[in-house]
Amino acid sequence: MKKVLFVLVLFMAALVVNAQTQDTTKQVKPTITVVKLADLPVAITDNVAKDYAGFNIKDATLTNTDNVLTYNVVLVNKIATETATETLVYDKDGKFVKKLPPPPKIN
């Protein structure tokens, strides 16, 4: 009986020690840099001119997340009484990645 109790205590101690290990992974905040329109890759400006005729580039940022560079480009198009806004994501080479959904409207 003592042996069983001793093994049970050792097992519980191992569980407690194992449960106390800490997560050592760090979450790195992305760095965001404003990019001048003249400094955007030509591939991005060509894509906007071709696929988003009537839109103008409002601003652009370069985001570095875990050494992955992406450009976020905000486009605006003033239509009659409303302003249409699109946010596009491009990779470091200027290739289109995705279009972000519009932010929710606040009433």
C-alpha cells in the first residue's frame, strides 16, 4: 500500500510541475510605417489604375509582422453624395493579396 501511495504522490508532483511551465513564445507587435505615394512599388500603382479606375490612393502603410512585409493601401472614390473606400493588401513585391472588408458603419 505504501508503494502505491508513493507512486501516486510522485505522479501528482509530476503533474503539478508540468502544469507550471510557462509559455515562452512572444507575440511581436507589427511595425507600421507610413509610405509616400511616390515610394509605392509600380506594380501597386499599376494595379490600382487598372482594376480600380476612378479611385485615388488616399494613403498607404508598410506593415512588418514577423519579418513579413505587406502594403495596406486605402483608396477613395467620391460618388455623388457618398464616398466609397476600399482597403487593399499587397505583398512586398506589389502583388495583390486581398481586399479588406469595410469597417462597420456607426450610426
